[in-house]
Amino acid sequence: MRNPPDIPTAFVQQMEHWLGAEARDLVAALSGKPWRGLRYAAVARPDGGLPNSLAPFLADVVPWAQDGFYLAPGPSLGYTVLHQAGAFYLQDPSAMAVAVALDPQPGERILDLCAAPGGKTTHAALLAARRGGAQLVANDIHRDRVLALAENVERVGAPCAITNEPPEALAAAWPQAFDAIVVDAPCSGEGMFRKDPAVRAEWRPDAPERFQALQKEILRHALTMLKPGGRLVYSTCTLNPLENEQVVLWLLEHYPVELEPLPDWPEWRPARSDWAADREEVRLAKRLWPHVGRGEGHFVARFRLCEPVVDKPRRRSRTTAASTDKTWDAWLASLLTEVPPAWRRTCTHKTVVFADLLGDLAVPSLRVLRPGPPLAERKGQVFVPHHAASRLIPLGGFRETVEIDEETAIRYLAGEPLAAPDGRHPEAPFCAVVHEGFPLGFAKRAPGRLNNLYPRGLRSTRIESLAALAGAVASSS
């Protein structure tokens, strides 16, 4: 079979070995256009939905993710006001299945071990919020990627702690600490061939074997952090069996785990037991193939840990207490109509006040990027709301809000001041700036205007009008 340009010949040969004649359909699909998707993402409004202004860009609902939509052909929406507001997250439709498989339960402690850039973390936070919330820790070993993770988590208002450690460091600190763990493992990325030419160029024939070894190492440490009876979701965005079915087989053969059935998602196939020593239960895992389903390709398996992997050692713990700072309490009352309990338990690094979401998890020598979302910055004797705090509160929770149209929102995101509404100043010193019901950030009152508090590092003059993009889509169709 002649493979299309840029598809590695060795990859085609490997797929022919596994799939036989069906490999032709797979390779042809990988030469086509990728599926694009977006997902509702505003965690502070878990029961909300996408505004009507996005309707011209949306096609079908993603069958396995009620918040997900396929994007119609057209422009990117990454530089629009609603994306900056955290109303939606751009994500491969097949990747949306991972958080659905996790199925967060109320009050659980959940670890996303390989979390960057944040798609699974933010989705898990949204699903958990609908059930009353969970304690969520997101980790990534890579410094540059963990910064992107923090930015995405803050953009959509996902309340979680963020760490920057290798799995073995977390395993040493947190044995048997979590009710559920997600390992969206580093992989050879064959499911990204269609949308990222760099991945195709960097792929090597030995990549599946090399990544399989890394995946096993990560899973080995993950299982020691899981409570008996806890859930482990393992996923990859690659296609070969070495990193998928054969990793599942390895777990079944070496650890006290059992596979759990996943929902009967349309367009997903059972994993192949003939690629895993004919272990029939391997079929409980699921695959979306790029030539079968509408997505770039994903593998998902969910395990239950039947008994402890190691004896539970004495784990160090920490205690937290509610703030007794009357200045902080008074400031919260000036900003919010009702103060969330998490805002009462805080810790301060330098001048930034964070919600402390680590609870009793001890952090000896761990690199903690965020113990929780940043809430405010202390400047002398006064507090200024942190930008991230604007995304954490339901719309009715701010004492003062100002709703602005898209044109004004674009100017706000560029850093321009706002006119005081109706010639009046808000009664509170700070107000939330809102577009279509989604907070963009904060402003501070000043004579005759509202001073823009949108962070300088996030300001952009590249924001595009959604209305103009919709008009361009309509004229081209």
C-alpha cells in the first residue's frame, strides 16, 4: 500500500501488521482534515450552557459528551471574547471521553497525574461541580507545560491545586491518598498525526516501545497513590496496541485491579482482546479509531483497585484553619454577596492570597505551583482581587457587575478603561466585568470611569469579533 505524503512508512507497516487490510482505511483517514470540537467549560456555572452567539459555529453534539460540540468548518475561535472568558474549551472530541469515564463523585479526592494542558482537568472540574464539587489536584512534570495548565485552569475557573513533580515524588508523599486518578499518559501521539505535522515528523518506529516503558512506570506510581476500591482511568491519544491493550494486559497480570465497563459510546469500538493474550475482559476498554469515529483517536480504560498495592505507611498530614483576619473578611463582604467556604481557608505566598485546596495533603519539599486558585493580592493594607477570582464565582455572587457588549469587551481585553455605567460609580470598590453572562475580569472605580484590572500579561489587541466571524462564515456558505 502506498502511504500518503508525511505519513511515516514504518507506521503504515506497523498498522498493516495489526489491522491487516483495514490499515488502508486508517491511513486514508489520517490524510484527511481533523475533527475540531469545543466544550462548555465555565465551572462556576456548571448548569449553564453556551450562548446563542456561538450557534453559527457549531455542528453536532458530541455523542459521548453532553457539553461537547463539533465545530463547523470555519475560523478558529481561540481569539474571541467568549474563549478568553472561559465559556468554552477547544478540545479534540474523542478526548472528551476521558473525564466522562472518570465520572467524578461528590467529595472525592482526584488526581490528574499528567494534566497539561488541562483539557481533562477542566472537564473533570465541571462534572464534579455539578455534583457538589471534589478535591482536585492537577500535576505535570514539565515546567513549561504546567504553566499552560495553570493558565487554562484559571481561564475556566476550575478550582484545583497544581503541582509540578514527577510521579515518584507524589507517590512518596501521598500513598493511598486518592479516590480516583487519571493517567492520560505521554504517548507516541499517533492520534495527532492528522492535526499536527510536527508529531508525524518526530515519530520513530521504536516510539511505541519507548513510551510503553514510561507508561508502565507512571502507572506503577499512580497505583500506590490510589485508595483500595479507587478508580484509575488510563488513556492515550495513540493508536498502536503496545501502548494500549498491552499496557492494560500488563496491569491485569501484575496488579490487583479489574476493568470496569464504560458507557456504550456511539462510534467507539471495544479494545482488541486478540492483541492482549485473548483476555476477554480487555474488551471493556474502548477505542475511537480515526477511520471509524468522528475524532482524532483515543483509547480509554477504567480500572478498580481491589486491594492495596503497598501497605499503607504513616502519611504525614497538615492542618488548615479558617482565616481570622477581619480585614480579609470585610474585604470579601465588599466583593461578594456570599463567601464560598474555600475562600475562608487560605494561604499566602509573598503578596498573593490563595484558596488552600490541598486540605490535609502534606507537601514536604513538593513543588506546588498553586495550592488552589489565587484570590487576591495584598497591597499594603488593602486587597485587590486576583484576575482568576473573577472566574470562580457564579454571576449573582458579585456585589457589583457591569455587563458590556462585544465591542466594549474587545477594548477591555486590550486594556482600555471603561466608562462608569450610567454616569454612576458602583457602590463597591471593585466590580466584575461581564459579557453575555461570563465574567471577563475586574475593574476598579475611579472618578468618571472604571479602571481596567485585566492582567497586562493577558491583554491582547488580536481579539476578533464573534459577530464578524459569524458573518464571514455565512457569506462563505
